[in-house]
Amino acid sequence: MSLNSYKALAVSAISLLTLAGSAQATLFSFASDDDSNAFTFRGTASTGTEFMIRNARDPLQNLVTLKIDDNNLSGPTVALDVGFLASFTVAYQGSVGFAGLQTHAYSVTGSFSFVDRTTGGALLTGTIGAGTPAGMTILGTGTTWGSAGSIFGSDSAANVAGAVQWTATPALVTLAANQGFNLANYGIVGGQGSTLPDDFSFTLTALAAATGGTVPINAQTRLPSASWLSEGSFSGTALTGIPTPGAAGLMGLASLIALSRRRRS
């Protein structure tokens, strides 16, 4: 083996070893006013000890622009027009009072997805585990919600990898590729979910009863007693592993380099 060939192999080995330990944060977001003619969320009145939150927009008609960024590095922002779905189950956990107001806290489980605008097929999904729920907070009084709140989840808060689980499908990779973007450069691998620390947050604004006015809540259960609507913007972070060679492949390459050195000596 020539000296130049050996150097090329050595460089390849170093590159592969670097990739093997690398991970790249990926940022997702959309703005609540992407569709100015529809609300983002629709909530139900409580039934028993829970209530539900769904998407208020038709995912095939009222689209959002999902933006994908490489954690503020030099790559351009990917912008994809997609549908949005949400399905959350919410339960009351407690309230804290101050200055005549109350912050109401709820646990949230379920999932949300960004889907293909034509087929409705899932592109990117965030799942919240039942054992490690996300949170929801709304400022209000003992009998009403105010007009703003948030829904949020974090692996680091729960100290559990996978409390927030992202899954990207090959269809997302293809959709971005059709627009000239390689999502591997953004830390996204189609068909693989991330098991590293992830998070997400939805704002809730212009929150009001479906019939207008503030949302009434039960004074004892603190659960909504009427259906409601809300605008919502979104951002989330996924630390998704970049494809890496297996340990056996790295060992094989190292052996090849060592053999070439012995032959030259």
C-alpha cells in the first residue's frame, strides 16, 4: 500500500471515529399565524377527571410551515408546508395562587404529528410517555382560565431519555430532499427515533371559550366546563443521532490500517 493510500485510510478512520460519537441538535418550529383563518387547538369540556386537546385545523387544508434548523449553525433553514395533528389527554394536578390569581397545572400525555399535505401520512411525530407526562399551565382565577398558557415537555426535566420521543419517517427525508435539503446534515435520520434529551413547547394564546369569552372551570376540579379554542406557536429540540458505522466496522478499518503499517515496515 502506498504512503498516500495509508494517509487516506487514516483520514477516513479519524472521520468515522468522529462521526461515531457525534450528535447534532435539531430545532423545529412553526408560527401560530401560518394560517390566519383557523385556530391551532380545540379543547373539550371535561368528562370525569380529564379533558382532551385536538388540532383545530384541517391538516390537509389549513397548513403550517414547519421549520427545521441545525441548532443555529450555518446551514439554511428548511421550510416545509405540512399538516398538523394533535391528540392530548389532560388531567389536573394543582394550583398556586398569588396576587389574587392562580396558576393551574395539568399533566399531558399523547402525541402530535406533522403530516404530508397530500397523503396525510406522518412525517415527524412527538410522543409523550404516560409514565413521564408533559405539563400544561394556565394563569387564571379559581373559576376561569385566562387567555394564555403553555404545553411543554422535556427529557431533562423528567430525567428520563424518551420522555419526549421524536420519530422522523423516510417520507420527511424525501420531502426535504425534493426541495434540495439533506436532513442528515440537520441530525435527522428517516425511520429512527431519538433517545437523547429532547423537548418541545406550544404557546397557548387568544384562548377563549368556543362560544366566546373566558373559559369557565369547575371551582373544585379546576377542569374546563366548556369547549374552547386557542392559537398556538411551537418550538422543539431533538438531539438525534447521526448515522454511524458499527463498532465492528471501525475495528475492521483499524485492523486494515495496522496491517498496512506492518507491510511497510
